[in-house]
Amino acid sequence: MRKEFEMLRCPDSVCSSVGKGDSLHHQVLAAFPLCPLTEEDLTENPLFCKLLATLSQHVDHTGLTLHLRKELEKTEKELRSQKLCWLRLESLHRLLKEMVQEHRCSQHHSIVSAADDKFYDTLEQCLIVARCAKQLDPSDTINQDQSLILGLSAEKVLNQMPPKQDLWQMKQRLPTELQKHLKKKLFSLLSYYQPEWENESEGLKCVKLSKLPALLESERNRAESLTERNRENATLLQRQTHSYLSELLECMQLLQTLVLDLRLKVQKDLDRKKIEYFEAKCEIGIQKIRAEMLEVQLDTYTRDKIAAHRKITEKLNTELKAAQVEKQSLESKLASFEIYGREFEILAEEYSRLQQEIATKSWALKEFTP
């Protein structure tokens, strides 16, 4: 552990022993195939790459340390051994049950000898008693004080075994019958694996049966290699998919930038052209209005009307000048009257009132005069 800790603290020395540059990246990616890493990630994070390179010397591709890997392999080996032992016993038990079932079926289709009936009856009874005894035998995980099923115990069930003479005869014949049954199943398996071998002789079938485990082992190895290759291809496909998606995302971002830039540029040119168009249209409208105004003026004012208007204008200007002169004289007189003060203003108001009454009475007199 101390050595591993020192190597983790000094990753440069480890990286120099593992590799440099692209080779280091490839080795790190190969050491951790289950991690979704890319060469870009390792390039952008060199210290993380060095850490993974260091860890790759102490762990396998699944993330387990070498010590745990050894313990796991040892445990798996023991488990396989126990599974193999259980599988042998289970296979033997199922073969015996198949033998009994086939015998029961053959009783309905052909005549069976008494010895065969006695043999299979003894075998079936032994299987039933053994199964019941196994069910009644308490294990370490079951409470010893648990009530027995129907008041039975394993010892009582074992007393139901067949007589010793029948049991001994059954055991003497069992290997031969089991061998026949196994040979029959093996021939069926061989016919299933290679149907063209079904019509071969028994000796040739036995020779080919001796080679069948090797063929099945080669097929299994081939299947495992194909599975491993598929797993590697899946990992490679995942990396390529990730890389493809990254490149596609960058292309989409670049395309979006180009579209926005081009759209803004085109929109700017379009707006400028629209402004020029509306300015020209407005100028044409103004010129048209001016032309209409001139046409109206030409239709309205002829030469005679213009001459008459000029004479009227001259007369009005003369009257305006005379009125202005009169206004000035009146203003001067008014200014001279204002010198007299408030009393003169009262007299002027009284004078105005009297002038108004005189005008009113003169109008009334004129109206009533016949």
C-alpha cells in the first residue's frame, strides 16, 4: 500500500514507464473500457490522465484491485466446484427420474418383464423416500423446535425404504441401466448436433461422441470470443457515437452562428433597401402633391383673375396705409387726452354713453316716423 501511495503521489514516473502522448491515451482508454472517456477528455485533463494511468497498474478493466481480483477468482473457482458437484448430483437425480418416467410410459405401449417392474418400482420408491427425508431433515437455518410435518421425521421416512435384498439388486443393475440411458441421451444429443450422423453405426457414433466435448468446447470458445468482440465493438461504437455527437454539436453551433450572422447581414441590407424605397416613394408622393397643387392653382387663377386680385391687393394696401395713418393720429390724440387723468376718462365714458343713447333714440325716432 505504501508503494502504491507513493506511485499515486508521483504519477510522472509511472507515466514515463507506461507511455507518453497518444500511446498513453490509448492505453488509458484500453485499461478502462467501461468509462465513457475520449481522447479529448484526457488531453484537456492531463493530471486526470496520469491518475488513470497510475490506477491502471493496480486495477483491472472492471475497477477491482489485483488483490480483490485474485480473491474473486478464488471464490469463483470454489463456487464453480460446488456448482459442479451439485450439478452432477442434480443431473443424476433427473436421469433417474427420467428413467422411471420412460418405464411408466413404456408399460402402456409394450409388455414389460417382472424384473424390470421390480427394478423401477424399487428405484422410484428410493427416490420418493430420499426426497421426503430431505424435506424433513432440518438444516442449520431451520429452528430445531419446529413442529414436524404430519408428525413424521426423517428417521421414520427412511424406514420405508425397500427391503435390503431388492435394494441390493437394484444397485447392482443401476449402473448398467444408467449407462444405457446415458448412451441413448448422448446419441440423441449427437443426432441433434449433427443430424447427418443419425444413421451411422454405433461404433462410429461412440468415436464421434468422444470428440463431441472438444467440438462443443471449441464452439463455446468461439461464442465467447464473439461475445468479447461484440463487447469491444459496442464500446468502440459508443466512443465513436460520442465523438460523432460531439462533432455534430460543434457543426450545429457553427452553422447556427453562420445563419445568425448571415441573417443579420441580410436583414441589415434589406432594411436599408426598404428605407431607400420608402424615401423614394415619399419623395414621389410629395412631388405629385406639388404637381396637383400647381394644377389646382392654374385651374383656379386665370390671368384676368390674377390682374383683378392685384388691383384689389393694391387698393387694400392703400386703404391699409390710410388706416394706419389714421390709427397713428388717433393714438396721438388719445395720448394727449390721457394727460388729463381720471376725470377726463370719466367724461369720455359719459360722452360715449350719451353718444350711444343719441344713436338709439335716433333709430327709434326714425322707426316710428311715418
